[in-house]
Amino acid sequence: MSEIPGDLKFLKSHEWARVEGNGRVTVGISDHAQGLLGDLVYVELPEVGDELEAGNPAAVVESVKAASDVYSPVSGTVVEVNDALADKPETINEDAYGDGWLFVLEVSDADQLAELLAPDDYAELIENDDS
């Protein structure tokens, strides 16, 4: 079982959100999710300026096994994307909580962050998934 950083919030669909403190949230997929997907070969990111709604598809990650939607944990405007993933999608496999981040949102409704899972709750969720 991988370590789950304590500063993250999670969706049940395995996306993480790191609150940056300036009204922005960095988004990625969990280490658990990348492990289930296997070796990632392609990432389709949103465009800077896109308006995303919480719970709606925001990006796509493709592995040798499957393609999977990545959902936005909160609503907001995309202000930055991790362009390095276009050439190295496997960065997500190697560092899901660090260099493997996907995009940054300017959050439009900070109250939505309270609806996300805390690290302990997420750990419990994936433990139950595995059993």
C-alpha cells in the first residue's frame, strides 16, 4: 500500500486535490488509481481557461489496459496544465502525488472542498475495494 499524503483530499473515483492556499487546487490521480491502470501511455488534459464542474470529466488517462476519465474534484477554471505529461505520461506512474499532477484550478466554490474525502477516509475506501 502506498503512502497517502496527509495534505490531500480525494474523490471516490481516485482523483486527489491539493489546496494551494491561494484559491487554487492542484489535481491528479491517486497512486492507487495509477496502479490499477498500469503503465500510462497517453494523457489528455483540459485546456487553460476551461471551466470545469465538480464531478464532471476533466481529463483522460490511457494505459496499455484501458482509458479512464479523470473527474474534477471541484468546480473552477483551469489555470495551468502539466504539459510535461504529453511526452512522459509515465511520470504519473512514477510520482502520482508529485510531478505526476495533471492540472491546477482556480476554485469557484471553495465549499466543495469540504465534500471530498480526507486521506484516512480514502485509505479506508481503497482498503474496502481491495477486500
